[in-house]
Amino acid sequence: MIGKMVRLRMHFQREEGVALIIVLLVVTILAGLILDFGYTARVDLTLSGLNRDAIKARSLVQSGYAMGCSLLRNDTNGYDCLNDMWAKPEIVALGA
């Protein structure tokens, strides 16, 4: 009877050991997935910020180019010098 109880106890201990290994494996896999998700979220956030900055820069370049073309097109004198409106940054910055 005691031998049977010892074998039964060892059988349950083995099952508990297998369950513990399975739980540890699942927790390890979930931790890896969570870390990967966090890394992916940080990369996506960085890329979206860079994309936003690129769009702003492109808009600024296009508007600066259009402003310069407009100022040069509306230049009425027959010569160019540093006294012209396009050469004065304070006037160009105000959008004159």
C-alpha cells in the first residue's frame, strides 16, 4: 500500500513538473511577443514622425519656391540688385 502511494505521488509530481514547464514556455513566448510588439510600435512611431517632418519640409520648399517665383515674376524694374523685394528677407518673411 505504501509503495503504491509513493508511486502515485511521484506520478503527480511528474505531471506538475510538465505543467510547470508548459506554463514557463507559454510565459516566455508571450514575453517575447510583447517585447516584439513594443519594438514595432516604437519603430512605427519614429517612422511616422519622420514622414510628418518630410511632408512639412516638402511643403515649405514648394511654398518658398512659389513665393520666389512670384516675387521674381512681379519684379518690374529691368535689373536685379540687393535692393529688390526678393532680396529682403524681412519683407519675404512677412509675405509681402
